[in-house]
Amino acid sequence: MKLFNRRTVHVPYAKLKKANMLRNESTKDDWVHWADYREQIREVIAKTVDEYQPGRGHILLLGAGNGNDVPISYIETVFDRITIVDIDEQALDRLIAKSAYPGKFRKAVIDLTGLGQTVTSLADLKNNIDALEPAVDLSRIAAPVDVAMNLCFTTQLLSAYFHREKDKEISAEFSAGLDRLLERIHFSLFEGLAGLLADNGLVIHLTDTLLLQTKQDYVSPATPKVDAVVKGDRKGNAHLLYGHLKEWDRQGLCLPGAFIPRHPGILSRFAAGPHYSLLWQFVHDEYEDRDYYVTAHVLVKRIKD
């Protein structure tokens, strides 16, 4: 398995915060470029709110960053309170600066790995991976939350530890350990969300699932598979890809955490709702063309007897 970089950045090991600040800095000017992707996310939220009729008092945005993928004007007209979470407070400030109603926003600077205080290097990660027990602290978020949205942070959670490695190829054993750790992080996260959500609350979990990249002499392995299915229309035919994901995952083409929203450990606390297929046109410049196929899963809080 290869852990990918969203941009080429130099990250000091033990500095999850710095890693994410550098990522956010590298994409802070992508607001206009990502307008179509934002609109797709707006449509997912609108369909979900219309179908499930959750409260409109409080939406929680996890991994909000600069807000380039957040339909800010829509959200601030639908919800009374908006809590935005990221490890990078400067990025959250850039998000609020785009708002017409900044008074609706509350910031919470949180490490969504639940590991940042204990795992300071790749060596720590390798040596202790099976013993690590993530504890994602959501105590600074006020309940109740009506809608929580996870904004494509799954594949970024552990990648900071790999940025300055010369060889990003990792063993099958370590890869399996990383997958198990990602699951444990999300179990902690979703357990916390279940405690915050109102009785009719729900989560919209977005995750980038397939990397579609062309640069110089490199084409990502998923790209020809996807293009054969969508027949020249990646956005319009993105919905055709979902049924191929299990097969492609067996071939090692899916990004880490692609199936976490359907894990039994998550579904014990949440009922699976509909899923949506999105195309994130991430960057198109003289160096590379890169899209992500993104899946959005709706998860509805189960009410305990």
C-alpha cells in the first residue's frame, strides 16, 4: 500500500498540527477551482435534510480546513449554529472569513487522530501500532448536534507520519496494522458523535475512495479502470463506480478507510442510509491532473432501548 500526498510538503515528524497547516496552506487558494465539488456536497446535504428532517439548530463540520469544500452560504442559511473542527486554527479562520454570518460559527481545534500527544514519529507508529488506543476528544463540542459531516479526513489521518520518508512502500503486515488503527480511530470518533447527536441526528461521512492521477510518465492504477467504466464522463457517470469498489479494493486500488462507514462496529451505533458518488476535481495544472472519486455515506443514529 502507498500512502499518498495531497501536495508535496515537508513535514516534521511529531508535528501533526504542522503537517495539516502545510496541507491547508497549499490549498488555500482553491476556492474557485473547487466550486463544482462544493455544489455536489451541497446537493448531498440538501437531499439528506429533506429526506430525514433532522433539526436545523446545529451542524458540526469535522476536518473543515479552509472550507474550500464547504457550501458555506447554504449551510449558514439552513443551520443556526455551525461548529467547525480542524487541528489548524488558521485554516478555520480562513473559512469564517468567507462567511456572511460569522457569528453563527464556533471553532474547535481538535486532533481527530486521538494520537497526536503520544505518537510523535513514524518509528512510534511502527513500534506500537497494535497497542495504540485512540481517544478522540470531542468534549469541546456543545451538544446536541443535529447533523455532523466528516469532510474527507480519513485518508489524511495517518499520512503525516510518512511525508518525509524516501520509500513510502510499506509491508503488508504494517499496512494491515494501519487499516486496523484507522478503524479504531473511527470507532472512537463515531462513539463520540453518537453521544453528541440529537435523537434524530445523523452523520454524512465523506471519504476520498479512488485516486485518479496523471502526471509526467505516471498514471495511478485506478485511473484506467475508472475511465473504462465512466466512458469519458467521470462526473456524470460517477455513480457507476460504487458497484466495482469491492473488486477494486481486493486489487489494492481503493484508498485507506474506504469501507469504514459500513463496518459492523460503526453500524452497531448507526443505521446505514443512502450513499452518493461525487467527483472531486482536485488539481489540474502543468504538473498533474488529479481527481478523487468520493463516496458520501449517510449514517443515522440508532436510539438505544
